[in-house]
Amino acid sequence: MTNGLTKIYISDALLEETGHLLASFAEAKSSEGIVYWFGFEAGRRSVITTLIVPNADTSWGCITTSAKANADVLRRVVGTPLVLIGQAHSHPRHRVRHSDVDDRETFARFQGAVSVVVPYFARKGVNLRRCGVHRFVDGRYQLISPKKVGDHVHIISGAIDLRPTEP
């Protein structure tokens, strides 16, 4: 943990699916994409369990979600123990910093929220070392140094097979 923020855990399988979902926005036309990350909070840890794709208006360099689209997302988790942990969204090129619009319009705007920016419309997958990992701290998003990303987001195995292999 850094500065009292929770450490976020996501499985390799959900991270890979995040990449597929983000890249799907750019299939018909080159557009940014968005995926909300929901899960559980357990003390100083957050575990992402669920990906929700909002009905977003997207284009080459912009994503917007309406209040109705976000309400539709929240309706899916009402009555469950799931909470919004953050989001991942894609950018067209290698630039992985939040834009001014990202800083203002990102749906997850609470202390500790995570926002991961994935380059190249996620067509090359999601490698956290090449992404921009931002945390919402003291009322604004801050880019985490690539050397410190592991202090904030940790990838865990989604499936582990311990059966011995035949020689």
C-alpha cells in the first residue's frame, strides 16, 4: 500500500478480458473504449471480480458516459456486495497520461479509485508496465510511476493447475 491507499488485485484472466473488451470498441472504427472494474474491498485490499462495459459514446480520442449509462451500470450491482474500484480505458497511441477530459469526466472519482489507460486501443493487450496507472488522491488523479505500479495494482493468477505433467 502507498499513502494509505488500498492495494488492488486483479486476475490475469480479468486483465486479459479487459483488453479484449477495450479492443472491441475499435473493431468497427478506431475508438477508445471503457471498462468499469467492480469487486470487493477487504480492509486494505480491493479485489476486482467483475467487469462492466457501460453504454458509452466513443470516438478516436474521447469517451463519454451519460448519467443514464452510469445509472444502468449501478443498477446491475445494487443489492450485491460489489463496489466500484475503478476503470480501464484505451487511448489511440502510446500516450497513457490522463487528458484534462479524463481528469474531469472519469466516473470513478473517489479517494483511491484507479484509472488505467491502455495504449493503442488495447490492440496489443494490457501490460501494466506500458499502461498509465492513475489513482484518485486528494481530489485529483495522479499518475503512478511505472516503478511503483506494483505497489498499487497486483496481478494474480486466475487459474492454477498443480497437477504433475507426464515426463
